[in-house]
Amino acid sequence: MQGLTFKNNSYKTEDRHISFIARLLPSVVLYFKSFIIVAKIGWVAKKSRFNDKEMHDSSLSVFRALESVGVQIEITGLENLKKPEGPCVIVANHMSTFETLALASIIVPFKKMTFVIKEEIASYPLFKHAMVAAKTITVGRKNPREDFRAVMEGGVERLKMGISIVIFPQTTRYIDFEPQKFNTIGVKLAKKANVPIVPLALKTDAWQVGKYLKDFGKIDISKKVYFAFGEPLWIKGSGSEEHQKIIEFIQNKLRQWEK
């Protein structure tokens, strides 16, 4: 599958025809397409054929599916993702299911990658084989010490293998960014592994959090999706200065996108 076309280290959804059904029922159309994509991921992974290309292509299919119902997507700052020659820790705010499904289509063309995710996601019947193949790091969110050890040990191991790690330091998905809920685990991992951090600000509330099933909320085509990668940071000292810079980068981008 042909990947995204980046121009001047950025991407913007081009004008396209949106079908009447997609405009009328964007949530239904998107989730129907997504179910087929996820089912294929599970089948391929179960057959032990899930690799970087499959990760990229399946992620791109979800990316295109959201565009197909009329949501505009903009990506900037890719030069910052490309600057580190080796792997890095990518630290982002967390708004919706979309970034978990779509980020590989943006990152994999430049770096091998995986995620730190919740155990419950890794155990989904259609997902679990793909999550193992993708070398994800799982956390239970019940025992902070065990989760910290899993991220530190698993993260360092994968970074040594040349695999970048995407971490969402918030405990769950939030529309409003609250710095006090944005922990320092990404900074600590980058320091321990001696790799840079690349901040990632995102706004993905077009894919809303569901009332009963959090992963399946309403699709609001009036909202635009944004991804912005910030300048790579090397951790010095305790990392508090770098952590604050990440927070300020995300806050500034969110304010800019709300205008």
C-alpha cells in the first residue's frame, strides 16, 4: 500500500469526494471499515505474518478510513522525528483511539516503533497476536511499581534493538490537557536508555471517546485532526526541565489549534 505523501516534512488531507452515506453516517461507516481492518490484522498476526509493513499498511488503512468520512488531518514537524539517527522515545498527549491505530502510518516510514499500552487492549481477541508481534509493552495500571519496571526494562530492551517507543504519560484519554496528570515516565526511560525524546502534540477529538465503549465514540467530521512533532530533547540532570518543555510544547500547540 502506498504510504502518505509528505511535502516539506508535513502532510495535509487533500480535497476529496465524500460519499453521501459517509457524510450522513460517518461513525457507522468508519467503524465498519475499522472492524474489517482490525479483523485482518488479527488474522495476519495469528498466522505469524505481522511485520513492520503490515503494521504500517493496517495503520494507514485506519488513517485513510477517517479521511474517507470527511475528517481533515494535518501533520507537521516530521523533520524533528527524523533528526535522531537512532531510536527515540516519543512522548504524546492522549485524546482518542485514533492515535493508537494511526501513528504507525506516520512513524514507521522513518523509524521502527512500538507502544506502551494497557493490558486490556493487548488482550482484545482481534488484537492480541498483533500486539505480541509488534513487541508492545503492556501495563496493568493497577500496580504502579510493576508498570514502572515493565516500561523501564521493556523499553530499554526495545530501544537497544533500534525500536522507538511511543508513550502516552496520561493515565487515560483526556480532551483537556492537564499537566498534573502527565507523568515523567517517558523522560525517565529516555534518560535510562540514553536516547532523545521527541515530543508529540496531537488533537484527535474528531474520534470521540464513547460513553459506554470508550474506543467507539461519535465521529465528528467538523473537527480537524492534528499531529505535531517537536524538537528532540536529550535528558540532562533530573529531566525536570525537559519534562516542562514537553508540556509547554503540547500546551502551545493545543492553544494554536483551538484558534
